[in-house]
Amino acid sequence: MKFFIDTADVDEIREWNSTGLIDGVTTNPSLILKSGRQIDEALAEICAIVDGPVSGEVTAIDTIGMISQGKTLAKIADNICIKLPLTMDGLKACKALSDEGFKTNVTLCFSANQALLAAKAGATYISPFIGRLDDINIDGMELIEEIRAIYDNYGFETQLLAASLRTANHVKDCAIAGADVATIPPSTLGKLVAHPLTDKGLAAFLADWEKTGQSIG
Ligand code: G3P
């Protein structure tokens, strides 16, 4: 499963990219606002740090405007992926841009039928939002499983990019369900590493090693 980092914070991206564990970046208008940066400057800096796909989201709501903004964003760097909302205009823009060879990420997906339409529109990625479904007591992971089954039934090439991940269990469950990508906020990424038994076991190993009086190298 590929790990994308879900932020427009360049410092966070640079730090996590240095681990070699990050395969791409996703942003959205709220994350750009949070970054305090101009979108074109932020995306250009991010694209220079991370080799993988970097999603930048259009803000137009009409097909023509989405296509125009998408092409403007795509000029920033070769690894820009154009993010489009899952509306009828977004699907039409996705079809047009995908047919022209642009990478597209259809976002704000909350149903399997929406994901089916995005695949038929040629989306490179589909972004179902797990956490926001959980927020309204609908099982977000069920949507990931439904989309996986549908895409596998018909061999759709659209990659399932699980988004709105709030917990380490979301990441694990997405991997079990077969998501192609998980886009993970830095706060959740940090939760994946730590385990108290790892810390306890390492402390015990080091204490016992100290007693041997030995050193390596
Ligand atoms: O990539 C989508 C993600 O940023 C949304 O997360 O926590 O606002 O639902 P959240």
C-alpha cells in the first residue's frame, strides 16, 4: 500500500519524506488555508521535495472552470495530480482531463456508486473519506470494501486512495481491505510507529547489553 501524506505543511512533508516511507502528497483548499501559503508556491515547493504524485485541488465548480484551473495547476510541476470534487461537473472535467493524459484524483467520495462513476470517468485515483462517514455513524471502512470489490470485479485501473484517516486502525483496516493508497495526516502517521511493548523490550535489551560490558565496532 502506498503512503501519501495528507498536508500542505512543507516542513512536515520534508521531515516525513526523509524517512523514505512517503510515496506522494495530497492537499485540499482547507489544508492550503491551514498552511498559510499561496497554493502555487506551496505546491511547487512540495513537488520539488517529493517525487511521487502531489494532489492540488481545483476550486471552480463548473466543468470548464475545473479544466482550466486543472491545467493551470498541472503547469506547476510534472508530478501534479489534479484533484476534482465528485460532482457531475467534476466527473465531466475528470473525463476530459484524463483523456488528455492528466493525472486526476476525484475527491469527496462517500458512496460506491460515486466511486463507480469516477472509475468510468477515467480517474487516476478515487478518494473516499472514511473519517467523515464515521463522524455520522456510517461505517467508512464498509465503503472501502465495497469500492475494492467493484473495482476488482471489472478490472478498473483507478487507484483506491483512502482518505480522511483519523486513526492507526484506519490505516491497518485499509491495508487489510486492499486500498492502493492511504493518504495519512502527519498526526496519524506518528501513531503508526510507537508501541509500548517495543519501547519496553528495547529498554530491557539495552539494559542487559550494558551488563555484558561488550561493544560492537
Ligand atoms: O484528503 C482528505 C482529508 O484531508 C480530509 O480529512 O479529517 O478533514 O475528513 P478530514
